[in-house]
Amino acid sequence: MIDARGELLSAYLDRRHDLMRFFTARLRSAAAAEDIVQEIYLRIAGLSPKTEVHNPAGYLYRLGSNLMLDRLRSERRTSIRDHEWRDSHHATFGADDVADQPAADDAVAARQRLAAIIALLRDLPEQTQRVFRMHKFDGLSHTEVAARLGISRSAVEKHVMTVLKRLAERGV
């Protein structure tokens, strides 16, 4: 019995350059072709010595073509999966992506500004803090804040204006 693995390895070494050209032309990438050709070698090296192969060159090209098709199918599945994930996790406006998250530097600036606002609020009377938080942080209107705290709408406006004036003075 002929050692098919040894015969295939010999055929592989003789045709390696041709295999590279063949798969580079089909994949349009020397790096992808190199991956396929190396995978061919690994598959041959892993064959049982009892494996029978009647046409070593044909076997190499068929093995490589099967590996190439597997690779292309895998890339297509990956592309489809990534596209579906992107569609479900990203918003678009026309042809442009709209970021779901703010830019990192914008997020840091916003946190710093919020920290400055909170620090300024601590220096103000309790009622002014409460009014400002309810209006700006909880999103209540002046009328809603006035009703909840039992004060006039005008008083709510004065408390909010006090905080906004202080923030403007500090450049926040």
C-alpha cells in the first residue's frame, strides 16, 4: 500500500506556488490564499497513512476549493450576522449612522458639568436645591413644582433663576 500522506505532502511541496497563485486569483487576497494553502498542509499532515488518494494534485485542489468555499460561507454568515446586529443596535438617518452613545469626551465633559452643578447646589438653601432638582433633573414644569411644594409659580421661577444666575457666574 502506498503512503498517501507522504505522496500528498510531496505533491503539496511541488505545487505550493501554483496553489498560492490559484487561490490568490480566486480570493483576490494573497493573505487569504496563504491561509488556505497552510490549511491544506495541516489537513494533509493530519491524514491517516492508510488514506487512499488516486490523484494527489486533484485532491489538493479539491481540498483547497472546499476550504475556500467553507471560508467564503463563514464570511458571508458573519457579514449577515454583523449586519443584522448593526441594524438592531444602530440608528441611521438617511445613509448616515447615528451614534447611540455620546462621544467619550462629550460624556466626560457632561459628567464634569453635572458635578459642578451639584457642587454649586450644595451651597444653596435647601428649598432652592429642591426646586431646581425637581424642575431640571426630574423634568417637572414650574407649575408642577409649585403644586408639589405648595409654593407659588413665581417662587419656583425665582429659585430656578437664582441657580441659573450662579451657574452663569461660575461659567458652568
